[in-house]
Amino acid sequence: MSSVLLDRHRSSINPAPIAAAIPSTTYDAILEVQLPPITSVQQDLGQTWQTHCEQLPEALTQRLHQRVHQESSEVATILLSALAAFSGRYARQDTIPLACAYPHVPLAEELPSGGTAVPWAQTTLTLDTSVSLYQFAQQVTHCLRSPTTFVSPPQNGISFAYRRTPVAHAPGCTASQTTAVGNIGLTVCEHGQQLWLHWCYRTAHFDQNAVARFHQHFVTFLAAVLSAPDQPLGGVPLLTVAERQQLLVAWNATAAPFPAHACVHQLVEHQALLQPDAAALVFGTSILSYGELNSRANRLAHYLRRHGVGVESLVGVCLDRSIDMVVALLAVLKAGAAYVPLDPAYPSERLTFMMQDAQLAVVLTRRGLAGIPTTDSLLPEGTSLPEQPLVIALEEARAQIN
């Protein structure tokens, strides 16, 4: 489903603040289908419905029955709780309006034959992602024993119905037996030892492929929570194995050949030849292209060479974060020397010790930085370096550098 369609889902029906505040992510891209905000009331969205039906895998059905037996619960209760928790995680909301057909015990009672009206109980759940599914199921059971209102049908939230079909019937439910309200609903049909999941959805919000992925994510969620029933709901995976492989491995396979024997200043030179006008540095409102960066670094490198800087020379760079700092680092490398970073925030005593201990030939800085004395006059070109490092304030030497 496209991001445009997702935006329409979220904005066309009074989106809840929590959903509107969450930006789109790569995780959204792989899920591809999101529930519209589940607290929204549906109005004038038409009544075009489609149904997507799949059988719950037999191994998962057996595991579900085993857990139900161990927890002294019911299949319908666990599936309903899983759907509510999954929907909250999927829509990224803590408040879940829930509509359930015949929610009172036993949940698996047959719907009355004849007539088209279905009694619904509607309640609102609060999803705590730090609890397990079975702790959450207790909350669901308690809420449905005293539903907020009975409506027929409710116009918001997630809907759920559980039905038993006679063994003589074909597996699953017929279209007339499938029940849903709101935007999307799940009708679980029990047929012998099989469970069939029918997703009934509004075509104004979902397409068949999106609902098929929605089903796969729900099955993934259910399988994970049954495998580790004590894990918090917030940590239960939604993505299938293939999607996790795509997200974590395939999309991160960004390795590219890198010239391991080239220095950084040589890479900048190469890029300046390929794309001289492309932006290399952005600092505030200032933008420097690769061509300009390489040119400025070359001029400063020649200036340093004229003052005796070369191979095995150590040049201190005491500059705050700026374009000049990057130019200075590249220039030192181009001159064949090595740079020693000096943090302008250090105390002057610390900086003085570092300059003396490293026996720096030159220090590149700017006037006004604490702890770094600047020379009022620069050495004439061609003269040798003094015993004390030559301190160059770049803004004062700009004319000679250029």
C-alpha cells in the first residue's frame, strides 16, 4: 500500500493524536498496511466490503489448544485478546475500542439462526505493552463481562466474532455468516479441529494484498506469543521471518568497494574531479563545494610548505567546528604532515603543555581562542621554523594564503 494511501487512511477520519504524532518509518514501509486510527468514528465511507479467508496453520491451532488447556481459558478469549493487542500495536495506540459479537461466556455460542441483526457488545481496552497476553486476556474478559454499551452495529473500533460451524458444512464460513463492523473485523470459524480466519474489510481502506499481509502479521504475532507466553506484548514481533531478513539484512547490505590505500585528502581530490560543484560541506548557511574545498585546502597546504612544513612535521589545529577546521585538516595532510587536534575548550595550561610536548612546528587557529597566543607578524616566506611553534591565525593570514 502506498504512503499516500496510508496518509489518507490516517487523516480522512479524525485521526487520534497519538497516531498523528508518529512519523512514517522504514518499519511502516515493510508493514505496508496500517489500521486507521481505531478511535475514529466512520462516516460516509460506503458499505463496500470484501472478505479474505485463510486457515490457521494446523500446528499453530494445536499449540493454541494446548495453551488454552494449560491456562484453563477458551480459544475465543485468547484469539480476541491477541487481536486486540495486535491491533493496538499495529495502529500504535494504547486505547482500543472493541466490538464483540456475543462476548459473554461462552464466547463460542452459535449466533441465532434467522434475521440479520447481530447483538454487539462494545467496550474500550487499555493496552499495557509490559504485560503478557494472558494477563491482558484477564482484562479483556473482565471488560466484556460489563460492556459499556450494546449497539447494533457499532461504528468504531475493531470487531470480532467467533462461530462454530456444523461438521457437515464446508470448512469456514459463508459470506452471510461473516460479520464485521468499522473498517475491518475478524470472524473466526471453528470447523472440527480447524480454525478459519475471515477478515472482512472496507475496500475504501484496504485492498486484498494489504489484508493478506495483515493476516500474515497477525499469525506471526499469535505464533510468537504462544511460543513465549510470558513475554511482554511490546516485544512480540509483527514481521514475518522473510520481512525481518529483508529489513535487517537485505536493506542493510550497503557494503561498497573502498580504496583502502587512498588517504582522505586524495579521496576529496578525486571527488573534486568527478563532481566539483557538488556540496561537500554545509555549516549553517554556508555551503562549500568539493571544488572549492579542494582549492582552499591546496592553497593552505602550499602556504604551510613555504613555511617549512613537510613530511614528519606536526601541525596543531586549534579550531572550533567550522569549514576552516576541515580545510585546515586537509591542508596539513596535503602538505605531507600530520595534525594534532587541540580542543579550544581546554585550559590554556593544558594547551601549552600539549604544544610543547608534541614539539609542534605550526599551530593553525584563529584570533580570540583562549589559551592560544597568536603571532602579530608571520615569518617571511622561505625562512626556517623557529624553536617555538609558529602560531597562525587563519583570518589574519588569509591574504597571504590566497
